[in-house]
Amino acid sequence: HDKGLRGVVSRPTVDQIFQYFNTINQRVERFIESQSLSDEAKRLIVMGFHHECQHQELLVYDLQHLLAEQYKPVTKNSIPRQKHVEKKSVLIKGGIYTMGYNGSEFCYDIEAPEHKVYLNDFKIDVFPITNEEYLKFVEDGGYETYRYWLSDGWEKVKSNNWKAPMYWEKIEGQWHVRDFLGIRKINPNEPVCHVSYYEADAYCKWAGKRLPTEAEWEKAACWNEEKEEKAIYPWGNDSPSAGKCNLLESYNWGCADVGVFPKGVSPSGCHQMIGDVWEWTSSEFVGYPGFKSGFDEYNDKWFTNQKVLRGGSFATPSMSIRGSYRNFFRLDERWLFSGFRCAEDY
């Protein structure tokens, strides 16, 4: 619709939405069953499923934003909790690394082609940055200290009065968060969530570290140094399942504590690189060398002023995510389920 009319166009009812949803599903099922499909038709149908999964996650972002003022918890399952873990980093050896998707199933064109990159030795945090760690940055005046921020990030801090991550608020001297679990005190062991690239970058500068590049992130997540081979996921090539990560099918509606998925640890020793929060990297969102658009879904119109995120969130459908998956957002976006982990030169 024309932008000027969007506020006056009536929305369909819930019943109408489900009726439309079921009608489309039935038509697609009949189409698949009624004829021998060409490879191109199969590709388009599979892409449609994956595209729908993307919008499912975006709807969860919107739901949290709309329900941020609610007070009654809506969680169904018991989110895995952990009392304490040792925060540390691991050394990843440099050298030539082949990044990009190397499986036989569906991937987006922006995950290909596989190509070689050279990495120096680096260290990367075992866990995503937690609320406890990020709170130290907040309490140390991180949002009042210009030198930690990129210049346009500092303008966002001042013009939007950012004081903490989105959905955080101080109640009677203590920090709380509004999310699907209601209004609650921040859990120190959860990955920090709803931070922009600017905030992640500022924290890293405050901590004397930096964000990893997406090549560094992927190697830490998927490369097995001992076997000299790359897997689709940190734990191998088996599809995501309970006990390995926290994705949409867990129905936790929130982040799990760091350290609660030992079965999902990467060969390098990094935890929760799939699920919980999308992780900001320092890499610009551009096509890989030799990139060719396979369809209009992703092409060079998106290759401007965006940063790459990796790993998925607790709202990501399991069929959508893999170690090579590249998400991207503008540097000031905070409404997505975004966090980060730090890296440093070695």
C-alpha cells in the first residue's frame, strides 16, 4: 500500500489470517503432490519455506516490542539456568581458512561461494557477553563516555537518550528487563540482548578488545583444528536439537544462561554460537568474492551500511540456521535479539 494510506488500511482478522495461511499451505501441498517438479521449481519452493522462516522470527521481534509493557509471564518451558561459569577466551590459530557454506542442502546465495581468507592468530571469548559483564560497562559510565563510541554511534546515544540495552529500565535502584517473561530483574548469566552494533563496539573498546570478523567467528564456530575439517554446525553436521542450542523449537521465549549446552560446544571450545542471540561481527555486509545473485531475495541493493551478524537467536527456526548463515542489520538496530562476544589480537 501507499505509505500515506498504511495507517488507515484495516487489518485482516485473526480468523482471516489463519484461513489464508491454510489455503496457501494446501495449495502448495497439492502442487507438490500433483506433478513431477523441476529442479528450479524445487529450489523456489524450498526458498519460499526458508523465507517464511525469516519472517516468523521477525514477527517474534515485533511481538516482544508490542508486549514490552505486559506484566504476566508467557513462558511455557523452563529455560536452562546455570549458577556460574568461568569467563575466558580461547586461542584460534591463524592461517588460510575456507569460509562459506560447504553443504549439499539449501543456503542463501550470500553464503556462497566458498573462498579462502587469511587469518592471523586471535583469541575469542568462550561465551557471549553476559548481562553481568555488560552491566559493569553501564555502571562504569559507558554510555556517558564519548571515547568508547563511533561518532555516529555517539549521536544515537545522545539523540535517543540511550542509557542501557533496549528494554532495560531501572526500578528502585535495580536494573530490570521487560520481555516475554514479564518485568524481571536482569539475570546476570544470560547473554546480553537487544544491543546495537554501536553498543557492542563501545563495550569492546571499554574492555580493551574488539568484535570478531565474520571469518574469525565462523572458524571459531565450525572449524575442527585436529581433524582439519569444517562442519555445518559447531557440534558437527547433525541438525540442531534440544541439548545443543536454544532455538525457536525450544519455546523458551528467552535466552538460556551461558554454559548450559555442553553438547553444542564447538571444537575450539566456544559455547552457544548457535541460538540465544545473534552475534554482531565487525564485518561489512557485502558479497563474497565471486558472488552471483541466485534470486532477487538478496542482491547488491542490501550491500550498504549494514553489519553482519552470525549464529541465530532463541527465535530462529532450526531449519533456518547454520554456521555459514549471514544476517545483517543497520548499526543502530536494537529491536532484534542481538548480542555479541569479544575477540582480540594475539
